[in-house]
Amino acid sequence: MSTVVSQAEIKRFKDNECAVFPVGTIITPSAREWASEHNIRISFGEPDSNDRLDFLKNTVNAVLKEFSNKDQKPDVNVLSELVCKCLRELGCKVY
């Protein structure tokens, strides 16, 4: 069964340059349009190592930005836990 990604779901990638989905995923037209307007590249299959590294960097930076907006500085363990949580919510496998 195919997964359908809507505009609301694609918005989770707002701080990323690329959104990678499994082959067979269906992206709604409104989700494609929103991604295009926000310069987010949609691809299917396994991300290459550069995409993975960029995705991880963007996720870490997004979490750090949230702390910065609140004039807080997380310790390494808190940052690691939050990044892992975000990655899992985005459908990534975190080991």
C-alpha cells in the first residue's frame, strides 16, 4: 500500500533542502507546489550520503534555532535526544 504525503505533512521538511520518501509514495499536488515554493527537492528511494548529511545538519540547526529563539542553550544530551525525536517523527530510522 502506498503512503500519501499531503501539504500538511510536507511542511515538516520546511527547514530542509530535500525530502526523501520511499519509492511508491504519492505526493499530493498541493504538497509538491508547497515544496517547490520553498525550494525543497522531493526525491524517492534511499538518500545518498550527501543528502543524509545535509538532512542531519538541517535538523540539528532547526533544533538549535528553537533554543536560540528562547535564549537557551541545550546540553549535548538534550540536543541529541531532540534531534533523534525529530528524525523519527520525519520517518527516519535512528539507531
